[in-house]
Amino acid sequence: MQNYLWDTYGCGLKALDMSFMVNVSKGDEAVRLIAQYMKTPGGGKAQLEVGNNQEYMLPVIGGLKALMLEKKDELEKVPSVREALEQFMFEIEEMSDYPWIELLWEDEIKTRSNHVKFIFDYMGQEYCLLQYYYSNLIGMERMNNVVKYIINHREDDRTTIE
């Protein structure tokens, strides 16, 4: 395919770095982060999945965030504890590598929801594999909607420095 494009059109393909989806998904209510695999800065590894909770809260990380928000006033009285927790959360979330994440674009009719797994650096290469679930449904419209979302939001990640 690469040779054909080069010979026929004088151009090649370049892999789109999809890692921005990790941060975009955390800041957009239209999409839910429902699972992730993390390699933490300290060398630990964790796989988190929301399970059956209706809030789509990731275990441990989501619970800790909710607890910190709930106890915000008490944490303000002990700034060293608040700062330590915030630093811990920053290191875990922002400094971890994410080999894969799963996102859900929810629909009122569950079978019409889009559930996609993003596998980054697939097989050691610089491209991302999108694995679409609910593939027993006919048509490409839902996956095309995911592709449109990616195209429309690839500039939304303000944490990427170029």
C-alpha cells in the first residue's frame, strides 16, 4: 500500500499519534473512559475497568478523586495532606503510560453505544489499533462516528507540547 501511494500519488502515510485520546476522554462528558491499562512511573502496572457502576467511575482512581472532592474542606485545613494527595494523583494519572484504553460513547439504546478499545503502539509500531466492540451490528456508521470524533477532537489535548 505504501509503495502504491508513493508511486501513484507521490505521497505516503503517516501514523496519527492517538495518545491524545487519553486526556481528551478525561475532559469530555460525551465520551466515557471505561477501562485503561497503566504503567506507572514507579514501574507498577494496573488494569482498571468500571464494571457495572452507572457512574462509569474507574476503581481506586475515581474513588480517590470523589473522596478528595467530598472532603475538600477538611483537606484545606491540612494543606500538606492535600498537596501530597494531589501530587500522588498527578504522578499516577499524568506520568503513567497507557498501552490501551477503552472508551464508550453512550446511547440511550445500549446496543447503539460505541465501545472502542484504543491499543497504542500496536505490536511495537507507532500506530494505534482501534478495536470496535458490538461488531455484530451491521454497518459502519457507528465506527465512522468514532473516526469523526477523533478528527474533530485531535487538537483538544492541551497537555501535548509540540
